[in-house]
Amino acid sequence: MSATEQNPMLLPDGQVLGQGGKYVDIAGVRTYYEVHGAGEPLLLLMGGLVTLESLHSLTCGLMPHYRVYLPERRGHGRSGDCPQPHSYPLYAADAAAFMQAMGLERAKVVGWSDGGVLALYLARDRPELVERLALIGAGAHVCGYSEEFYNLAKAATWDNLPPDDKELLATHIPLGPEHLPRLVDTVRDMWLTSPNLLAEDLAAIEAPTLVLLGQYDLVRLDHARDMARALPGGQLAVVPGVTHYGPLERPWLINSILLDFLGARPGLPSPMNQTQG
């Protein structure tokens, strides 16, 4: 049995994702984070109602080329929480504070699902922090998601979460099991009412931005096209044959697209697919 089979969270540097990280205070919340790899800084942001382990495939692909910073968002995994309702602007403010705490004046940012949505808010509100932005399965407006997403969001309760997600959340939560139903409720309410970014918000985002989604994603293709059009430096990539969970289904392909985009030099045309008319 290989080392990876023995521990599926093993990273290229021999460390194990989800072990040996550190804590930093962000807006009064004890926040868990890890740093892997070397090179230019890259902020990698996870989705909702998951833990840092969900980013294993992306971390493996990115850390040979970048110094990857992975904060575990408030209320999730090993991080603490505060009683106020969760929101994307709140998450974005936390991300900006995390970058400041890490001494990062500017970084490339990759966000998956909720991580991508909060990254959009970060790029809009704090443009000086974001050099390039890659969004995986993230919409800009609550109306841009599929009917399947709304059905899943409406049904989201602690009891209805996938067993693997429940196990990871319950294993690592420092706040006790009574916190988890409240976490699911506040995230569900956020999903059903936001994000609410309009075309003018996207037009204000200066960073070159990749809108990446799966062929069968929870974000509608027409919405992704509109996003890429509205973003001054927007590009669109659709990965064939994958769902919202593309980084788990075809990680080698997702990472290849990300590395191509993130490594592009400013002012040169990218080989990525341009927005379709």
C-alpha cells in the first residue's frame, strides 16, 4: 500500500493537510490556517460547510509553484466563530484581515464555491490585495444558480448533510456539536439570499479573473458568461464532464487550467478560452 493510500491527505512535501497548522486571531475569531509550498503567495479559499481537507487536490497542484495560504473559515473545521450571521462581505473582510496578519500586501487568489464568491467581494472591496483571481463554481448573484442548487440549499440541515462532510465537521469543530446545526442554518440562509453582486460591481474588479465551472455545475452557464463579460479582465473556462465538484473529479485538468491562467503575464493574450458571444 502506498503512502498516499495510507493517508489520502498526504501532500507533496510529506506533510499532511489538516495537521500541524497554526492559529491566528482574525476579528476576534481563533482561525486555523496552514501554509504549503514556496514561491509567490497564493490565497486558496474553501467552499461552505466543509473543512480544509476539501482543498487537498488543489493544494497538491498549486503548492509546487506557489506558497499557498489556506485559512479555515470562521465556524468551519478547526476555527472558532462569533454569534453574528455569516455573510460573504463578512468572509471577505476576514480574508483581508488574514492577508494582513500574514504580511501579504498582494496575492493571487483561488476560491472554490463559497470561497470564490467571497473572493469576488474581496476583489471588489480591496482591489489592492488581489493580483489575479480564479473562481471555481462560484456565481456573482443568487439568481445565477441552477434549480438543483436551490433545492439543495432549501433542504440543507445538519441532519441532511453528506455523511463524509458531517464526519469531518464534527471531528474538528472546537465549539462543540451544538454549534453545527446553527452553522448550517446561517450558511443556508446566506445561500438563499446572496450573493448580490451586479454587473457594475463586477465592472469595478480590476484583477484579471477566470470564471471556471463544470459542464454540470450548480452555476448556470449563461450566468457565468455574463460574469466573464462584465469583468474587465474576465475569461471563461468550462470543464467538460464534471459537476460542481470538478477539483475532486478531474483535479489534474482543473489544476492545469488554473496554472495556465495564474502564470499568464500581464498584457499578453491568454491561451484560455475567451468569453463567447
